[in-house]
Amino acid sequence: MEPYNLIKDAIITGKFEPGKRLTEEALAEEFNVSRTPIREAIKQLENDGLVTPLKRGVIVRTFTRNDISQIYDLRALLEGHVASEAAFHRTSEDLQKMEESNQLYKNAVDQYVDSDISSIKKILQANKQFHGAILAATRNEHLRFHLSKVVVLPLVFRSFYWYNERQLYRSYNVHNTILEAIRNQEFARAKIAMQEHVFSARDHVLEHLETHSID
């Protein structure tokens, strides 16, 4: 696993918490690599908006409530368009991949253990595959590039800790609604269903953070 992915994973999973200072020396020692690939990884993470540069090293970015709201709103705009485009361009093979990834999602939820990082990672991976299958059906690399900038958000991962089993199954049912609309080439319905799905995730995160010290 490359240093970039190792550090990004540590940020997303919360191992490196918001506000934590990271230096080339410490990261090189922790991951047992030279400083050159660490330096390159840090530049990529700055471009991703996950770290903020300091005079020496970087700091893991802290997302405010306003940041979170704006990022999810942009994600809803993009993913809504993705769903609509997928409904227009999808093939039978695309639909099969969406169905298979959503079944993986259900399987992961069926095996869900409350607050267990392993089971949460399986759910997150299956969810990523489902949304990725929809994105792939658009045949649009520009959408892929721009969407990648707003879905890699640490709180997206941690928010899965805050879902209960009923909410996870509700997401599965929403996936089915989106999939049905794409299958039937109902462009507007696919777009609206996807946007409501993202807005629901946004509201879930913001509601949870109401009791935490975040501005």
C-alpha cells in the first residue's frame, strides 16, 4: 500500500484525528518508508483538502458544520446528475454491477455488528462499489474527477458508526429505489432519489454533531 493511501486511510478512519500535526519525519518512521514518497503523499493530500500546510509539516483538516453542509450539498448536486446520466447511458452489464454491489451492501448489513470496525468497513466498501457502479455507467471521466473531491470526507466513514441497523436497511431500500429508476430510465426520479439519499446522509451527520463541539 502506497504512503498516500496509508495516510489517507488513517485520516478517513480517524486514526489521525482532525487537528493532528503530521511531519515527514514522523510519517516516514511510522510507515517505514523514505521521506520522498511521504512528501509526495502530503502534496496529494493537500490537493484533496484533507490536510492544511504549516511552516513545518501539515495539520489534519478540521471540518466545520458549514464545510460539511456545503460539501454534502455539492455532492447531492453531482451525484443527482450522475444518477440521471446513468439512467440515460446504462447497459445491462451496468445494471448487473449495480445489483451485485447492492446485494453485497445488504449482505454486509446482514452481518453488521454494532461499532465493529471490520463490519463497518465492509458496509462502506459495498456502498462505495454501488455508487461507483452508477458513476461508471455515465461514461463521464469529468464527473468522476469532480466527485472524487467531495466523497473522500473523514466524517463519511465515521458516520457509519452512528447508523443503527434499521437506518442501514433503509439505505439499502433507497438504493433499490435509485436502481429501479435507473433501470427504467426514469431520469428525473433517479436524480431526485439520489439527491434525497445524500441529503439524508448530510442531515444524519449534522444531527449527530449537534451534541459535539463543532462550529
